[in-house]
Amino acid sequence: MKKFLAIIILSLSLITPSKSDDIRDFQIEGMSIRDSLLDYVTKEEINNLAYRWYPKKKYKVLYNFNLKLKTFEVLEIVVKSGDQNYTIQQIVGGFFYRENFSNCYKKQNEIALDIQDLFDKDVKKKSYEKDHSADKTGESKNNTIQFTFKTKDVIRVSCYDWSEKITKEKNWVDSLRVSILGANFRNWINNKAYK
């Protein structure tokens, strides 16, 4: 009996907690890509949401949700036009930084570490900074930490640092955005939307 108990204890100690490689294990306000938005709000509520179209009206961004957000200040969800199931293609949670923008980078790193701890080594991490395409002066920056999955789905944690000119003209506020993008939507936005 002692030998049997020792084998069980030894085998349990060799088990390491597994990490995930499924992007759906990461959620924003309890939602993830490929969920139906109808699982969270009614069709009537969806029809009353504010929205804006992407080019060619293939996808639209829904916002101004009447939900009590637990983590983020704002929520945006992208769905495909004509999809009666309202399958989530992208979900974005955001915080605003009207002051102390350097805190954005601190929060970005904290979130990125949490994401890294959740997923296995097959999820590829990279960081980059680029000028934001909405500001032709090149003064607005987008600093991103991106996690790419085998499926080509991605999670991005981005700090948006808008120029003073853009902030005055468009009333855009510096922000941190955590985004989950499905592979099909990501491919469309990167390769087809603006061509």
C-alpha cells in the first residue's frame, strides 16, 4: 500500500499545469471571438446600438453598449454585415488616458504578462510601434504587443498616443485598447478593406 501511495504522489508531482492555445480562453467582459452577440444582448438592443461601418460596409463596429462593464471603460464589437447570428469577429475593451499617458505602458505590460501566462509557447509574441494611419503628420503613435495564434487569430494590447492636433480636431483621447481579432476579419482589414 505504501508503494502504491508513493507512486500516486510521485506521478501527481510530475504533472505541470497546462497552458492553453485556444484564443477563446481569453475574454473581454466575458465575451470572445466566435461567440454570438445574441448570447449577451437582445436583437432589439443590438439594433439600438451606435455603429460605424468599415469600408465597403462588409463589417460594422457596434459601440455604446448599455452593459455594466466590469473591467473596461468602453467596449466595441465588430460583426459581419448580414450575419443574423451576430458572430463576434473582433472585440475591443479600452481605457482612456487623459493624463499620465506613461501609465498606459505600465498597464499594457501588466496585461501582456497576464496573457503570456495564460497561453502556451506556441503563441507568438511580438512588439512594435508605428505611426497611426489616421494621422498623416506621423505624430500619433500606436505601440502594440501582439500575440499570434496558430489559427492566425490575434490578441493585441495597444497604447494609442494621439498628437495634440488630432486630439483638438477629432476629440480623440489617448487610450489603451485590448483587442481580440479573428483571423478572417484580421485578413480582411489588413489586405482588403482599404484597397
